[in-house]
Amino acid sequence: MSDERTAICDGLRAHFVPLSMKPLPQPILFKVAHMKVEGNYAAFEGMPVFKDGKSACDGYMPDMDYSALLKRVANGWKVIVDLSRSDVPSPEELKAIRAKLPADFPAGVLTDFWRGRLKP
């Protein structure tokens, strides 16, 4: 695993672990479905799994698609927009998400689903 991918996953853990519903019995890793970096920004989609790689985080982490936009900061990566959800966003939610995006956020890191919904 690359140092950059590890740093991005560390930023994701810092954001998502506090959302756990009860203490985690072991550290989590991420099963990555999408991770793309452009400059100082990244997009992620995937699922948390326990470090043993065999166990899903059912009953410990919310059951939803995990998706986040991150920015490189001095000490690693930080989630700047949490797109995680279990449903399709409403027009009002999309407007609020667009307002959170930095002006220089590259649409090229987004999945097709989010690129189509977040363009102005």
C-alpha cells in the first residue's frame, strides 16, 4: 500500500471511527471501491472492514455507503465533505454540499454519480 493511500485512510479513520455505535473490537481498514487524488484533493468511496479482513463492521459502524472528499493538510489528509449516505440526496442537500466544496476542488476525482450531481 502506498504512503499516500495509507495517509488518506488515516484521515478517513479519524473522521469515521468516532461515528461508531459502540467501541470497535479491532482497528478498521477500508475496502476501497474508488480513490482518486488530484493535487491536494481526493475522493473516496468504500466500506470499513475490521483489520482481520474477514469481518464487516456490522453492528459497529452505520450501514451505509461511505464516501468522502478530502484535502491534504500539513499532517496528512482531512475529510472536508462527508458524502456518506443510504439514499439519493435531495436538491436542497446537493446545494448545501456544493456550498461546502472549495472553489478549486477538481471534479475529476469524483465518481460519475457525484460528478453528475455536484456540477454547478
